[in-house]
Amino acid sequence: MLKGYSIIDADSHVIEPHNMWIKYLKPEFKKFAPSPDMKIKGEPITETISQQLEKEGNRQMMEAHPHAYLNHYNAESHVQAMVQMGVDIAFLYPTTGLCLFAIDTLPPEVMGAFTYAYNTWLYEEFCSYDPSHLKGVAAMNLHDPQEMVKELHRIVNFGWKAVFLRPNPVKGRILSDSAYEPFWTACEELDIAVGIHEGSHSRLPTTGADRFNSHFALHACSHPMEHMMALLALIEGGVLERHPKLRVGFLESGCGWLPYWLWRLDEEYKNLYWEIKDMVKLQPSEYFRRQCYLAIDPSEPYLTQVFDYIGSDNLIFGSDYPHIDHQPDIVDRLVGLEKDLSKETLKKIVWDNPTRFYSL
């Protein structure tokens, strides 16, 4: 709690220990375990990341939370960092896994082994340290749509209520591909929230990767633009129409893109509704207001205009702890927004809306 507000961090991250993969991968897949230098059988799990970026990223992460850094971001240090920031509950997304689960060329069964190992470790070791404060968000194997439903039922038995997906095409399939329909059906039936989370430098088709190499450019492009297209896929492909109780959240891309994108899609719909009327029966913005959520950044200068456009019921908050672009005072700055927003609105962002999204 911070300054009278109970706070849910809708997008926090674990840093997976390297030995976790050896411990939790099934025997026949241990040969695929990533090495400490982030390679699988000598091949990097990411596209090129400069040594300068690695060095600067480590420096910034160490300065932001030195105790957690020195303790290799274990569960105890994670909870301690939450207390320091004023966070009551954190929903946990991967770090290595964001890239590892995104190698398009690896066989689906290998990806299934990775997601199974990650989810098992997150449940048995990390979240079990303090399950009332640490909430797991399960990885799904987009490389094998049939496997997704099976793993979904396994993590429901953990008591988990959320999964995450990458927004990028996987094996040539976008999120509205018919192969994923059983997964969307199961998420709706089981009341599972779906967090969409992008990651730069991955070995998936990614906006900007065909033009840029710097982290500056790739990170600026990939997060908002892949989310824009993922939202479009869910609307244009009829996923949100067929599954009106499905809840989808878009994380770590800010909220400034949303008013423009919803306006643009609504304008296109007015002119071209006849082309997609069998799949899209409402204005695109209506689908978003009905069942989507978006994480804000307190430094965005146009927040009040976004609230004027979309309202306050669809916005949540994620700290991105402990990544390079995380700021240790981000929760304090978020609470400081009460000078511009009403206390009722701020309470919605930090507690009411994420409670509804994650079905706490």
C-alpha cells in the first residue's frame, strides 16, 4: 500500500535462473536448455543484442534495485522490492521466456517443454514463496495450438487465472487464426485473463525488425505497433465477437496509441463494414470498451485526454520491474497523478480495474 492506495502491479517480471531449465525440463528436452550466455546448442535465442546494451542494462537494473540484483532476483528479493515500491500484489511475466518462447524455428514440442518447465518452476518455487502477493501468469505454447488447451487446464489447477501471449505471428499464424479457436473458447469458459506482452529482439516476425537494429528503434516500434495489430487481429478476425466474456490486456506499450487506433478502426469500419460484417458486428471501439484493458505509464503527458476518450474502466498499471526501462519510483509517480485525476479514478487504475481483469 502507498499513501492510502492498495496497488496491483499488472505487469511485473521474474528473472529466470539459468539452472531452472535443466531442473524442470523433461529428460528428453534437457539438451535444449539455454546456456548462461543465452544460447541453445550454440545459437542465440535472440536477434543480435549489443554488448553496450547488455552492459548498460545490467548497470541500470543494479542501480534501481541493488539488493534484488545481488540476490539474482529471487522471490524473497522480489517481495522486498514490492514492499519498497508500495505494491500489494504483482502478476508475474517472464524475462528470458519472452524471447525463448518466441523462436519461430524450433519444433512445437520443444516449445511445449519450455512452457511446461517455466510454468512448473514459477508455481512450485517462485510463487510458492508468497502466493498471496506473487501471482503467476502462465506461458502458452503458441507453436502448438492443441497443446495450449491442455496446459491451460493444468495451470487452472494451480489456482492461476491468467496467461500471456506474444502479439507476433507464430508459425505464420496471427492471433485470430482458426487453430487458436479452442484456446479462446477455453479461456472464456474458464474465466482466464489473457495478457498480451511483446518483447524486442525476438526471433519472430516483428514490426521494425526489417528496418532497424538499435534497441532504441526496435523497442519504440515493437511494443505499441505489435499491440495495435494484435488488437486488430482479435477484432477483425471475430475473436472478440465470438467470445464476449473474454478479457484481453495489452501491457508495456503505454496508452497513447489507443485513441488514434480506435478512431482509425472506427472510421474504417464506417466505410468498409460490409467487408467484415459477418465477423465484426460492433464498432471496433465498442469491443475494446467491453472487454479489453491497457496498461498506462504515469509519465505519459496526455493521460487526461485518454481518459476523456476511453473512460477510466479499461486502464491498469504495470511497473515492468525490474527491466531496463523500469524506474524504482514509478509507483510513487503513479500515485502522484491524483493531483490530475480524481482519487476514484486512480483507485480504479491501481486496484479496481486489475482486480476485474485478473478476476481476483
